[in-house]
Amino acid sequence: MYFALAALLFLAFVGNVVSGSIDGSAILSNVQEMLLLFAAAISFSAAILLAEAKAKSKNEKTD
């Protein structure tokens, strides 16, 4: 779930950047872009940590 959220947020960021480069005016302000990218990074980090914890617990059960 967190990977999908991170991908969605990052795609929104990329869409805003592409829109700004084509049209000349971005949809989001600089602060909104920063918050969007920050949310994507936090979501991705949470997904990685959860996947690592799941793999570790699975590995401990087999040992």
C-alpha cells in the first residue's frame, strides 16, 4: 500500500514538473511541491521499513 502511495505522489510531482515545463506555469507552488515530494519520500521509506521488518520476521521463523 505504501509503495503505491509513494508512486502516486511521485507521479503527481512529475506531472506538475512536466506541466510547468510545457505550459510555463506549474499547478503547485514551490512549497506544495516540496511537501508532495516529502510525502512521497516518507511513504517510500515506510514501505521499505515495513518490507524489511516482514522479511526479517520471516527469516527468523525459518531459522
